[in-house]
Amino acid sequence: MRFITLVFIVSILSSVTLTKTLILGEEVKATCDFTKFQVCKPEIITGSPPSEECCEKLKEQQSCLCAYLISPSISQYIGNAKRVIRACGIPFPNCS
């Protein structure tokens, strides 16, 4: 369990990617900062209800959710991640 947690933390901290977001009809580059998802780690691992802080961070980084969800380090927690996203009132992204 400790190894998996370590892999999760390392992959999240090292995964910074650029994504494009559509704002007011203009394409803008938005930086995905996966370190902001760290506040959601306990909820994603245990499946417990998300904190307000977790929901705020997910909403801030909503355009980055697909990049986060396809990460190999999160694959075993995808069910809990979906529950956390739904509990925060965020529509689950279509990542195809």
C-alpha cells in the first residue's frame, strides 16, 4: 500500500501538462497543475465524501480531469475518482 501511495504522489507531482481550453470563443492554453489534486487524494483512495477544498480544486482544474483520469497511477482508483467528481457536482468528462 505504501508503494502504491508513493507512486501515486510521484506521478501526480511530476505530471504537469498543457491543455487547451475554450474561453469566450478563444482558444487559450491552460496549465494543468496536478499537485492541486493532492487535497483530494484521501477521498480518491478511500472513497469518502469530498471536502469543500477538494471540490474547489477539482472545479478549478476541470479542464484537466481527462488528463488526470487517464493517468496509470489513478486507474485502480477510477471508481472512487468518479464518485468524488459526481459528489462535487461536476459533470463527468467525456475523455474519448
